[in-house]
Amino acid sequence: MRRSSHNFGFTLMELVLVLVVIAICAAIAAPNLRAFAHGRTLPNTATALMTTARWCRVQAISEGVEYRLNLDSAAGKWWVTRDDGTGSNFTAVSDDLGREFTLPEGVTISDIAFQSQMPASDAGTFISFRPSSRTDVARITLSSDNFTVSVSCDTPLGSYHVDPGGAS
């Protein structure tokens, strides 16, 4: 009985050649992936803001206390506070969605519009979420690179949603 002396496998040269081809493909694709990620920054930020607003509404209803989504357009951030039970003192929320969020570089809060005129407040700009499931009707407009996206609620019993914008 005779054994075959053929070795099945790849040579080192073949493996190196395949790696070189993969590296060239990755180098060609990398700039396009970077541009794609940059283009998703504004919609992703709007989705994060909407998610925080919806979370505030659910928490207010389930815990029976008022929650506030605080917005600071000058500093480019938002955070959540909660009524401590007194009806007048609001404290920071330490849950993951209650933490302070900072807008990514290049994204700004360009406008905050309330359906009804909000009274002046020392507490700053905020959206209230009440245990009765009512919320302030508002539109928060985010901008980046001549594009805008809005996060809004159309009715006091509605939920916040993302309104795709466009070029501004």
C-alpha cells in the first residue's frame, strides 16, 4: 500500500497575499465608514433625547411623582430631575437615563419651543412629566452641519418622537 505525500493546506505566501488584499479593502472602505458614522451623529442624538423623554414619562407615571427633562442649550446638555415628594424640590436622578448627557461635537440645541408660553423660572428650561401622564407640549430642535432634527410631543397626553428634519 502506497501513501500519498501530498500536503493539503496553504503556504505562508498565500496567507500573506490574502491578508494584503483584506488590508487594501479595509483601507478603501475606512473613509466611507467614518463619513457614515459622522452622518449618524445628529439622528442618534435625537433618538437619545427622545428615549430620555419617554423614560421620564414612564417613571413619572409609575412612581407617582413629577419628573423634569432639563435642557441647557448654552452648555449643550440635558439631564433628568425628580420631585423629592415635596412638590417644589427637584433632585438629580442617578439612573442611567437620568444622568447628564452632553451633545456630541458639532451638534447644538438650536431651538426649544413650547406650545404655550412657559412662565419664567429660576430652574431654567425644562419639560415636566406628571404622574397623570400629562406632559408639556414642546419641540426641541437639534442642528448639525446645516441639518436639523426635532424631538417633539404634539399633545399633553402624547409621547415624544423624532421628526426628521432636513437642510436648514
